[in-house]
Amino acid sequence: MSSSVGKVVRFEVMRNLKKPSFWIAALLFPVLLVGYLFVAGLMGMSMDDAITGGSDTTDLRLGVLDESGLISDFGDMEMVESEETGIAAVRGGDLDVFYYIADDFVESPRVHLFERVGNSSLIANFEGPIRAALAQSAVERVDVADIIILTSSFGFDTVRFDADGEEDNILGRLAAPMLALAIFYILMVMFGNRLTLALVEEKESRISEMLLTTISSKSLIMGKIISMILIGFVQMLVLIIPMVIAYFVMRDTTMVADLSLPPLQLEPFSIISSLLLLLTGYFLFVALCLAVGALVPTARDAGTYASVMMIMVIMPLFFIASFMSDKPDVIVYVLSYFPFSAPVTMLFRNAMGTLPAWEFGLGLLVILLSSVITYYLVVRIFRYSAMEYSAKLSPLDLLKKKNS
């Protein structure tokens, strides 16, 4: 890295890190996420307390009429002679809850429940006692194994083997590629608009004219690309570190302990390829966003083109079903080697295990060549558009210009 590029990188990184808006934007998401989880947890606990407290039948009088004969043990529930008698008892306050099971329960599986509102909250649920009585009676009539089978109350312990006969942990293997893909999307969502504005603001304030008198356009653009990449990963660390700390702090709680996470399967090729695709893909889109920022004269125009960048980023998501197949179709190959969809597509295919080494190498070459071409285009665009701050620079204008 030349001294000029290093100066630009240091200046851009420090300038952004000193901005309160950068740290507000960086910390806002994790703070909101933790706050949401905390509030949701409190609300969930309050809701559970309200439901369980309002549904407590210990001190209530329960009546039941079972014309179907399915219940063998009524427990503490009182037998009622007729449906009309039970309803009248609830209305008169002699019963708090009355259950009526008609003799055609098998043809019309419904339990009629009558409750007195004055004895419960609006969210109270008194279905528990009758459900328990019916279930207990069913268990006494039918073998437990038959109940498990008929209700599909059983799971599967699946062991998967790869083509070489080795045990394959697909979820553990997907961890590194999917993490790289998530980081790429977060970076683009959080920085896409900022990247397109990186050069427009300097053009509007005429700072770029002064910069170009002391530093070459190549060094300036390369410094901005590197600094934007570094700033993006700084913000990712600000986002990830609180989550990691929260996980270790809350790992003994029920919410985290109940998570059944598969063991990680760290494959060198998967990790290295994901990292290379992430870095080169992000470099390409940073250069592309800077090219847009150099081409347009105002921030309003840059915002319009920023939406186009995001469409190219999310375009592979519309064909995600094609990535699931062991044999990629034509659209997968087109997206894999189209420069602006290649990073996301390759990351998806790497996560799905359908990206052979030779295709990874070819796709990486496409991304690298596209990045180099885009870099030289943005240098050429910025070199001449810096002086054309009041109008758009058309491709025809660029063709008429000569390299300086």
C-alpha cells in the first residue's frame, strides 16, 4: 500500500470513527435487538402469568355432562343431569364452568364450554381440565405406543453420509458460509446508501477538487475503497461482539439452553472460500457504489441508483429454490458468472455444498476481474466528474475524454 493510499485510509477511517452518527448507527441495532428481546421476554412472562393465573381452576366449581361416555374418571368435576341444567347453573352462579360432550362427539368432535365471565379474565382458558380427563381416559383404552404413532408424537434422529461414506453434519457445515452471506447482506443493507454518497458529498462541497491537486485519483479511490471495507467490518464487530457477550451471559438461561445447536463442522475449503467470496464481493460492490457516486452530481440522484444496487444484491434470493438442487440449472450458472450476482450466488452454492473447487476458482476470477474493471472505471469517472459537479457525466463524455 502506497503512502498516499495509506493516508487516505487513515483519514477516512478516523473521520468516520470520530462521527457520533457512526457510533449511533452502529450501536442502535444491537441495543434495539437486546431491548426487544428483553421486553418480549417480560411481556411473555406477564402473559404466561395472566393466562395461568386466570386459568387456575383449583377454587372453581366445574360441572360436566358426558353423553359420549368417553370419560372414565371425572375427578373433581360435578356430574350434571342435562345440558339445560348445566347452563342454568353457570348463569345462576352455582357453577363456574360447565362442559358438555354430545353423544355424536366422534362425528362432530367438539366440546361445548360454558363459563361465568365474572370469575375469570378475558384471556382465561379453562379447556385444561376436560382435555386432561379425555386424554387420561383415552390412555386407559388404547396402548400408549399406538397413541404416539397415531398422533405423530415422535421425532427422527437422522445420520447423513456424504459421497465418501463419511458422516456429514450439514447444519454444522453450513455455519461458515451462511455467516459470510449474512455479513455480506448486513454490510450492504447498512452501508449501501452511505457508499454511494461517499464521493457525492465531496463533489458537492468541492473538496474533491482540492484533494486531486495533492493526490492521484487512483490513490484516492483505492484509499476510499479500503477505508469503507474497514469501516464496514468495524461496524460488524460492534454488532457481533454484544451478541457473543449476551450469549455467554445468558447461556445458562432456559431460552438459550433449549436451543439445540449442531456441532460446528469446520472445513478449511468452506471457510477460506467463504472469506474470499465475502472480501472480493464486498470490494466489487464498494467500487460499484463509488462509481455511481462519482457519476451523479447530487445525493438525490445517488439515492435512486442505490436502490438498483440493492436489487442486484437480493436478486439471487428470488431463485433460492434452484440453489437447493444437487444439479444446478441454467439460471444458477447465469447468476454464478454474472458479476453483480456472482458473490451472493457463490456464497449460497457454497453453503448448499453444490460449489465444486473449479467453479469456485472460476467464479472468484470473474469477481476479481469485475472488481479491477470497476475500480479503473470509477477512477476514470471520478477524475473527470470531479470538475463536472453540477451535471451528470454521460458515458459518451467519458469516451471523449483522454486519460491524463
